[in-house]
Amino acid sequence: MSLLKHYDAVIIGGGIGGLMCAYRLSEKRPDLKVLILERGKDLENRKCPILTGAVTKCVKCKTCAIMEGMAGAGAFSDGKYNITTEYGGWLPRVMNEKKVMDYILQADAILMEHGAQKEVYEPDNELKTLCLQHDLHMQQGRVKHLGTDANYHTMLRLIDTLKQRVEIETEAIVTDVDKKNLEVIYTKNGSEQRVSGEKVIFAVGRIGNRMFEKWCDDNGIRRHNNQVDIGVRVELPYEVWKHFSSRIYEPKIINRSAHYGDRVRMFCFNERGHVVTENSDGVLTVNGHSYKEEEKKSKNSNFALLCSTNFTEPFDAPVEYARDIAALANKISGGYVLVQRLGDLMLGKRTTEHRLLAGTVRPTLDAVPGDLSLCMPKRQLDGIVETLQRLDSVAPGTANYDTLLYGVECKYYSARPDVTDFELNDAKNIYALGDGAGFTRSLSQAAANGLIVADILLNRAEQ
Ligand SMILES: Cc1cc2nc3c(=O)[nH]c(=O)nc-3n(C[C@H](O)[C@H](O)[C@H](O)COP(=O)(O)OP(=O)(O)OC[C@H]3O[C@@H](n4cnc5c(N)ncnc54)[C@H](O)[C@@H]3O)c2cc1C
């Protein structure tokens, strides 16, 4: 008989997907033994030295407090909760769209029980029309702005509830799962440990994507993906987009680039926010935050502007492609991220410290002034400049000389494994969900995915 500690479900990853899965399992079946293994720290101990003010530049901590730890990548996010199936992931491609929406609302209800706000921004057809008049396509959806600070407290309460119902091991890095006997191998405090589960669920997020992909390859699980989004974080005075943000909070606008026909999208809008760095396994990229508390707000808004690239055969490593571009940006900025004024970029000039100071937009991130054209492919950069100029027609001021572009921002989507009801084909009783498995790319769909997988497990247990 095995001496390993045995669980009904072992969930790898304490992000919103894993947490919601554990929540539903323990809510419906309190008798089940559920374990969450999380490689990062407890939420209270996740302290990014930039956010605490200890340093101004990313010092590449061994575990990135922004990406890893209880509550996952969403812990310090701006907390935009999308109540729509139009964007935020691919769940509607693998299951009924109405069901997905129902689960998004169920997850929202759980978050509200733990203190999340009730107010919702509704879509606005007038603004959509304005965009269409300039050949820009605005995605419509209801959205809640939870706020980085308020979202953090909601997640703390949710984790507190879970701590009474399930076991949670933090700083436990899962290195392997034995497909046959469902043993989960992880390291904690430098020593290797093992547990076993009736069911094992990969909920590893983007940070765990490399490990999951390798595991799939080693275990003969087929995966599919060839898309990657590469671009910049745009920062400008908040007044420029106020007529949009005051009505819908987040403009999500798509432009089809004239020359290449690529999809360039504006999203992840942070009103009066801050640009931040993200450390993905040693490569620094950029992202954005915004707080609800007035004293924490800046004078700028920021948003992602990313160009989607879909590769065709024979190339099948889009994540590596994005990482290489981001790594090049790190290299030419002396190990950090770049910032450039749009006007300088268009004139073929490097932004220098002096030129940055001469600009009217004060950067919220202490990035290295430089030249994005030295590290970003022409195709993506052309698409970004063209889209900024087009966005300027619906929000004049977007393409001002001093608009700041930080690089590189990339969103890579994990390759999606072959599954049946989220159970991996060829790996019985092993499931995958959320961003790390390429099903989602938002808090709401990842949360919904956690609940969906839990319900599938519970239904199967009843049969
Ligand atoms: C800065 C930032 C801002 C964002 N803002 C928004 C927003 O406003 N709205 C929105 O909808 N989305 C936002 N997102 C995206 C959103 O956070 C993700 O879509 C969501 O968190 C995905 O949930 P998940 O549970 O799938 O993965 P994650 O939240 O990434 O959680 C996965 C967890 O698994 C852990 N893990 C990984 N590998 C292992 C391993 N080997 N062993 C043990 N544990 C492991 C990780 O440490 C992590 O905690 C933002 C993301 C970032 C980084």
C-alpha cells in the first residue's frame, strides 16, 4: 500500500481558476479531500519590491510576486471582470456559450459574496458607432472594475474561506505528475515531496505554461496553438480617453492593419493607472494597473496595443518567438524594459533621458528610454503605429508626439491540449483549465473554467 498522502483532488495552481475549482468542490462536497499546490507565496506575503517602493526597477526576484502566489496573476491586476463571452478566452469554442455566461455569473456571485462590487459598466452603442465610422471595431461587453486594491481584499477573503475547507500548500513547485498512478511530485524548501490524487487538475496559468507544455510533450498529449500577440503598453494623459472610460470603463477596440491585414487590438485599459513590469521566467515584459483609491491614482491612463500573429507550418513555437522579442528588448535596455515617445519612433530617433524629460507625459514606470524599432519586428510595429493614428480619430491626442510606448508587452496563449470535458485525452483523471491550458485569458473565464471543471468532476462522481 502506498504511504503517500492521498486526496480526492489535487489542484496545481492557486490562481482564480484553481481557487474557484476548489471552492465549488468543497462547497458541494465538504467531505472531499482537496489540496491546492501553489508555487508562489501566500497572498499576504506577495510583495513586489516595486509596489512597496523598495526599488524602482524590477530586480528579477526568484519568484515574481506579481505573477505567482495565491490568487495567481490576477492578484494585483486592475480587476476588470468581463461579463461577456465576446472576449476573454476560448471557452465558447469548446462548450455552449450560454453555459459559459452562466458560469461567469456564478463566479461573479461568489466574488460578490466575498466583497466584490456590484456596479457594472454597460456597453455603449454610440461609441461603437463612432468607432465604426473610422473603421475601428469596438467589442461590446459588460464589465466591472474591481480595482487593484479592492480585488486584493476580495481574493484574501475567498482564500480565507477556502483555508477552512481545503488544504493549501504554498511555495510548493510541482515538477511532474505521474500519468499512470496520479502521483504529483513537487519541491518544497528544497526537498522533493509526493502526494497522490483521484483527480489531478492543472490550473497553472501563463507562468506555468512552460512546465505544462513540457509535461504534455513528455506524456504524449497533443496541443494546438499558433497565435501570439506582441506590442506595447501605451501611456498618455487620462483626459484623452475619458469620454470612453467614463461611459464604458474599458474600450476594447480592434483595427485590421491596412498593409498586412493583421488584427491589432487595444485592451487592458487602466484609467489613471501605472505601467508595471512582469517577470515571466526571467524575461521582463510590461503590463498595467490602476487603483480605486484616489490617492493612488496617476494622471495617466495606459492600455495594451498588441498585434496578433498566427503562424503557419512549419513554425510552431509562438511563445518562444514572443519571449525572444521581449528578451531582445531587455538586452538593448541593459536588462530592463524600454520606453519611447511615439514622435521619436516615427522620426526614427531614439528617445533619450533628455528627450523623455522634455516630453509632457510623465512616465509612471522608470523604464529605459530607447528605440523600439531595434527590437520589434517591422510588421508588428507598423501595425501599432497605424492603429495609434487611427485611434486618434476617435480619441484625439492618442497619437500625440509625447505619447509613451513601453516595450515589449506580449500575451502568449498556452497551447490547448486535446481534451474531452477538460480531461486530457490519453491521461485519464488528469484535467487542465484556465490560462495555462489555453482555454482562457481573463479573470472571468478562468474563474468560470474552475467552476465548470469542478461540476464535471462532481457529476462524474455521482454517476
Ligand atoms: C498584471 C496583470 C493584470 C491583469 N489584469 C486583468 C484584468 O484586469 N482583467 C482580466 O480579466 N484579466 C487580467 N489579467 C489576466 C488574468 O489575471 C488571468 O487571465 C487569470 O489570472 C488566469 O487565471 P488562472 O487561474 O488560469 O492562472 P493564474 O492566475 O496565472 O494562476 C496560476 C497559478 O498557478 C501557479 N503555478 C504555476 N506553475 C506551478 C507549478 N509548477 N506548481 C505550483 N503552482 C504553479 C502560479 O504561481 C499561479 O499562482 C491580468 C494579468 C496580469 C499579469
